[in-house]
Amino acid sequence: MKQRTILREVSLSGNALHTGEAVTLTMKPAPAGHGILFKRMDIAGQPEVKPRVDQITDLVRATTIQSGHAKIILVEHVLSALYGCGIDNVLVEMNASEPPIMDGSAKPFVNLILEAEPIEQEAERQYFVLDQPVSVTRGGSSIIALPSDSLKISCTSADDRGIHTQHLSLTIDPDTYITQVAAARTFTVYEDIEELIKLGKIKGGSLDNAIVIKGDKIISKDPLRFKDEFVRHKILDIIGDLVLLGLPLKAHIIATRPGHAINAELTKALYARMEEIKDGARKKPVARPKQVLATETSLDIRRLLDMLPHRYPFVMLDRVVEFVSADELVAIKNVTYNEPYFSGHYPGNPVMPGVLQVEAMAQAAGVLLLRRGSGEGKVALLMSADKVKFRKAVRPGDQVVLNAKLTRTRGNKIATAEVTCSVDGLVVSSAELMFSLVEEGLLE
């Protein structure tokens, strides 16, 4: 695919969300290989800022980048629109530190780009094609990036009370972005407004450029543009924050309760992987041990994949949070609407099947048994399940906390474990499991 720029210079004006300043933003054509570049016309010397993940300086309700004394606040909406419209090369001039917020979406910037008329250039577009899973976790939020031949984003958006949980999965191309993402407006929870004002934020905020959520009510000057407008705006923000990677990305992003802070962590992790490949000319990856080391107090998804024989869609753990002791651990499973079984279990009333909760328990207990001895060439095989109880339904947006404890072992080959699954501190299911370590070859 060819690189693209715009045919003609275009401008728009408005007030900024956080600073409240009046600002004019102008987009100008740029040559192939130029990339996206911001230029501060209001500062002596008219300094330029090239968006990169290492320039992030603030992530409170916006992504701010800075080079020297030149700062660009809330850069994500403009970057998202440029990426969504397939623009690789453009000069963005501004006479203030923050782009105009307009209606709180990326649609005004998309309209500006379409007015400028995107055009192809001679040079080929380069992509970063993710070659292995990358994951980040921050509190109750998590994002996993998986290899893919296009940019696909599967997102679950939820507030702390679970009132406005929304789910959406989209493959991002210009047509999809323009029709399904760009018009989604920014939103905030009513209780957060006072704190944001104290922090010196949202000086230009109003119902003209944001939606306010107050309990189960939605306060908006105009009707919602989509019934799931919140998750669509989350996808808009993810796209904008990923532009800081420096290259268009091909990966499947699976996000649960994302925000600018965890988006930035993912972009940094992707950038580190991109640099590993670039610097090492694809060095041979270092083999990771197939057993838990004594020094490891937790396991991320990559290490879990080293331990477990399972792969998509049957990996039922996202992280081991803590090894409490040699015989006990705490793990988590983030349940998203994008789980394949929800399409049939049940349409319109998605519930995580109890048998998959048992499978998650078995995988957690299996990791414990693998930790006791060498797991090289072996897998933990479930033999029986006893005293299985299901107390409460598990639904999309829930984070399942698994507590697994070995209660009896026989020669590091056969073990019994007690495992519970909890959501928000309440036990939703439990079981006593027996399993054994067997050679991988015996499963063939």
C-alpha cells in the first residue's frame, strides 16, 4: 500500500478542552517519509514536535507529548483521525498548545482531512507487524496485543459500578473508522468533574464537547450518536495513542477498561518489541524456561503461555498475580464480550459457561503443580472434579480472581487442589480438583 498525504492546506478553529484557549489548527501536505509533525506557530522559533511514545509527559484525561519547551496537549483525537483516514505524511500547525476540542469526537478532523483530499504518494507504506503476544495490566485494566494481518481492536468499556458496560470489535480501515468510530464523543463521570477542575483541566469543557455520566443517567446536549458510543470513543483513543508507535500497526488489540495510561504502556511495550526486532535483525529469541523459577513471584501472559499447552481460544488465565506460597497462588481472568463462546451462550444474555470456569481453575492449579517440579516436556492433566459449585453468573466485564491451593500431593506427579473463583470479592464458583503431570507425548 502506498503512503498518503493531503492535496491542499486546510484549517479549523475552536477552543481547547483543557486550557480553554482559542486555537487555529492547520494541516498542510508533506512529502513521502515526512511522517506526522506538529509545529507550534505561537512559540519563538516555531519548534516542531514529532509524536513518539518517549515524548509522553502527562496522561491525565488526555495524552500530552513534549519536545523541549514545545508541548501538545490532547494529541490523540487529531492522531486518531489521521490514522483512521490513512494519512502518513502531514504538517499540523497550531497557534496554541492544544488542538480545538470541537464536538469532543474526531469527526471534525476527519471532515477537515476529507476536505483536504487524501492522495497517494510514490513511496510504499511501512508497517510494524507484531510477531508475538504483548500484554500489559494496570489495576482492573488490561490490554493484550496479538499477531494479526490487520489492525483489529476488540474493546470492553466499563465504569466502576458496571452500569455502562459496552463491547465492540472492529477491523480498522478508513471506511470503518469514518463511519463507525470518528463521531464517538469523549465522556466523563459526573463525580470526576470537580477533581479535574482542581487539577486545572477541562477549562473549556461543556456539554457541547463531552457527554457526562451521572449514575444511570446520561447527560448530553444531543442524543447519543451510537447506543455504544462510549466504547467507540475508547477505540478512537486507542488508535490515537497507538500512532505514537511511529509506524502503522498490524495487530489484534484486546482491551478491557482501557485508558490513556494503559494505552501508553502498551505502546511502549510494542515500541520495545519493534526496537528488539530492528536492532537485532530478528535475533533468535531467548528460550524461556518451561517451569516457574524460584525468583518469579508472578507470571504475565507470555510466561503462562510457556507453562500451559493451551492456545486461543482456550487460555483461561491472563496473569498469575502472586505466588502466596509454594502451594498457593492468585490469578486473574478478564472476561470480555469478545470471548467466542458468548455468541451462543447466550445471545442477548451472555454468561461464562461453568465448565470454562472449571477449566480456568484447572489451569491455575496446574501451574502450581508445574512449579513444584520440572515442567519440561510435561503438562498438567485434569483427572477429576469434585464438590463443584456455581453460586453466581459471570458476565462480560467481570474480572475473575482465582485462588488455588494444593491440598495433597503424591511425588510431584499427582495432586489435589481447592480452587475458588471470585468477582468483586464474592465467590462465584469453587471446586476440588485432582490432576497429574504427564509427558506431552502421551497426549498425541
